[in-house]
Amino acid sequence: MLFVIKDHQKKSVGANPARTHKRKRRFVIKKSPVLIAINGSFPNLSILNLEDRSDVKWKSLYETQRERKRIMRETCAKYKSNSKRIITPYHVSRIFVEDKYRILYCEVPKAGCSNWKRVLMVLNGLASSTRVIQHNTVHYGNYLKRLDGFDRKGINYRLNAYTKMLFVREPFEKLVSAFRDKFEHPNNYYHPVFGRPIISRYRVNATKEALRTGSGVKFKEFIQYLLDVHRPVGMDIHWDHVNRLCSPCLIDYDFIGKFETMEEDANFFLHLINAPQNLTFPRFKDRHSDEERTTTQIMQQYFTQLSPAQRQRSYDFYYMDYLMFNYSKPFEDLY
């Protein structure tokens, strides 16, 4: 598989008229909205297969999906106004396409996205196993298509005909996971791009070394940046709202999985789309594998560094994600 990937990369080097044309086309379609008739649930997920209806496990997981979708729709109806129902390529820019099994997957970082991309690559025939796909191949190989790379007709067709799914995670835990990954380990992008302006703005008497490298950002400084309406640097997908990343009030997702129940949710989804029986969702951690995953306990250790007011403002910042995906308040003193 690695040989095929390297060979594919070599072929893509150099001028490519077709790719130039594609870039121009993508630029054009981003200039105007795409009017899309939003569908309801994907037919294959609206009812269980006959043989599954007597299975207690499948029935329970199916009912869980119905409840998650109900809560999401009710939250959207209460707080969001989408009367025009307009989708632009921006709204689908985080959605990956798998045409063989007709899947649309909205990427939510720190919620199993690397392993979900591996699964999509295996389903698409790009690899025989999730184990052989390296982290850089997943995120920088460009083997999976994005939905905003299609023209209006292609976007419209896939939104209405494909199974649309996303996986979410408890917002505070996702935030701490992102902070640990991007700021507590060497990183030649996040330290200079985010670390330097964060330290410069929020650290009193910062050393020249800290200002030069951007390394050593403290969690409290990171939260100050996140909550600052005049941020010294913009948002990033790793700590942005799911509501902004995937537009669940505009796109009617067929399947809503959770990181906390990843194994059973993921394998239920693979069962519903009739994926090969030997394909299961991988649970390995390919970055900082010797480090414990961010748990509720670890998240609480970080957030206890903040004042009650900062915790409240952080909760308010992610309030729609907490509400839409039915996560409990992470601290008792929140209102």
C-alpha cells in the first residue's frame, strides 16, 4: 500500500491543467450559495433490517440514534433560524466523501477523526487495513475527497443520497485534548502561529525565549485567548464549535456518534452500511501513544486551574454543543 501511495504522490508533482481547472472551479462555486433541498433521514437508516429487529443490542443502538437526532433537531428548532435553507461550499468544507459505500463524514478533530479517515480509506479500497495507514498519510495524503470539491450538482446529489454522519465529544474534554496535543508537545505550526501571540498578549514579563518560540503556553493563557473577543490570532478547527464545523442545523445528519461510546457506535454504523465484517473501528492512538488519553479526570485537573467565572464563560462558549449533543454540565457550579 505504501508503494502505491508514494507512486501516486510522484504522479501528482508538477503542472496539472486539470487540477488548475479544478482550483478555478472551486473558487467560482464558493462565490455563490448552493440552494439545496435538505432531505430527512437516509432511507437505509430509517428502519432496521428485518433480521436486526429482534436483536436487543441493535434495537437499543437504533433507539439511541433516534433520541440523539430528536434532541439535535429540537435544539436547532429552538435556537437556530434556517428558514432560507441555504448551503454554501463553506458549510460542507469539513465533510469527506466516500463514494463506494456512499458516506459523508464531517470531521470533528479530537473525536476519532484520524481513525475514521482510515476506515473511509479502507472502505474505498485505498488500503487493506487501517493499521498500515500512517498519520501523515491520513491528514496530508489527500486521498479522500472533500464535498466542497464537487460542483453544485455533485454536492446536491451527495447530500441527498449519501449517509451523512459525524462523531462528537464532550466539549471540555475535546478542548483539553487539543491543548495537550498542540501546546504540550513540540509543534512547528501551533507554537509560532498561536503560541507566540498568546504569550505576548496574556503573559506578564514573558521571557524573550518564550516570545521567540511560542512554546510553553499555559492552559489559563489558552483559555484567555479563547474567550477574548479581540483574539490576537483566529480560531482553529481543533477547538471550534461542532455547530460551526459541521452545520448540524443546516445539514440533517443521519447518524450521530459519540467519542465516549465510540466502539459500539462506530461498529453499529459499519453494520448499518453493510461494511465488510472484518472491518472494525481501530482504537489505537497514533500520536503520543505512550500518553494517557484525555479523560474526565484529566479535564477537571486542567479546568480547576481556572476561576469559576472563567469556567462559566468557557461553558457558555460551548453551550450550543453541550445542548445539541446532550452533554451534562461538567461542573456543578455552572448555570
